[in-house]
Amino acid sequence: MKIQLTEIAGLTTRIAGPDGPTPLTAILLHGFGAPGDDLVGLAPYLKTRARFVFPAAPIELDGMYGEGRAWWPLDLMKLDAQLRSGKRDFSEVPEGLAEARAKISALVDEVGRDGKVVLGGFSQGAMLALDVALHRDAKLAGIVLLSGTLIADSEWTPLLPRLAGVPIFMSHGRHDPLLPFSIAESLRDRLTAAGAAVEWHAFGGGHEIPADVLDAADSFLSVCQDRG
């Protein structure tokens, strides 16, 4: 599969897909600490005729992450303490979230000129995808949340009704050591109560994207593509 390297909305971006126009563009955002091309390897396994867009997060991480990047910084000492105590604060509005939202919103606007857009991501990328969707006036063709979680509770809660009728694919591992399964279930229930059309996929693993989830996500994209 041909991969095009370009810049969109100030972000280094890789684009994969067939030659010629496609009815759907799927934007997938990688997680914290991953390199900018982390999710590009998924494209050959997604059979939906779509253009796949993989932007690299703007923040470069040093040290143990190698070429890792982030959409917003994390206080790793604080995170480690929360993991050890089993108590994480999912209501906090991360510093840098608004800036990341602006970049991805601009990217969606640019690539969305050619047709329908599904926005999604893994982990921190999933959180950003949902945040962008909540703050947009125009609805997306779909949202894909792979091992994401609830953040920015005070900002998100009043915006949830905006997603009424929007198809949302959610997956989460029952044994996720980083983002508790129970919080993902709570987010699912709140999205459903707000009227979103949530397709839920729980699996037995941890913080990952197993093959069966990828197959289900591909089917979800096909439905989004065909929906009027």
C-alpha cells in the first residue's frame, strides 16, 4: 500500500489508501509515547475502501520513549502514584488538550472537504478524537475509540447530547492495566444515554488492539461509508 508523507494543519501526516477518490476518510490518532507512524501498519488490514490519515502528535518525548510523541504532556510521576494507589482522576482537563483539539479540528476540516470523515484513535488518541467530536458543530460520519477513557468530565458532560445519532465504535480490554475497564463502561453508558449509536466491543486482553477488534472496526467503517 502506498504511503504519502505530507503536512496537514501543521502536523506531519501519513496518508494511505487506494489511488483516486474515496467516499470516506478515516483519521486515526496514535497514543501517548508512540511514534508518529505507530498506527500506519493497521492500514493494510482495513479492507474498507477509504483514505486513511495518520497525523503525528506535535510533542516530541525524550528518554525512554525514543521517537515517541504525545498530543499533550503527562505527569508521569503523578500517573505512577495513581496507578499504585488504584485511584486515578479522570475528571481533570489536561493542559494542552485545547491546543491539540485545535490542530486536529483544522486537519478534519481540511481532509473533510472531499467527503465523509470518521475520526478515531488509540488511548490518548481516542480521548482526543472524542474531545474533538464533542466540540465540533458539524457531526462526523463516525467515531472510533480504541482503549480510550473519560477525561475533562466537566467540559464533556454538557456536550454529550451533540453526539446524538452519531455512530461510535468502542473497544476496551477487561484487563487494561492503564485505563480501567469500568471507566470505559461508564463512558459507554453515558454516550448511549446521550443518544449516540454505540457499538461496544469488550475483549479479554489489556491495553491493545487485538485482531478481532480490528476486523470489527473495519466493518464499522464500511457501514459508515455506506450510510447516507
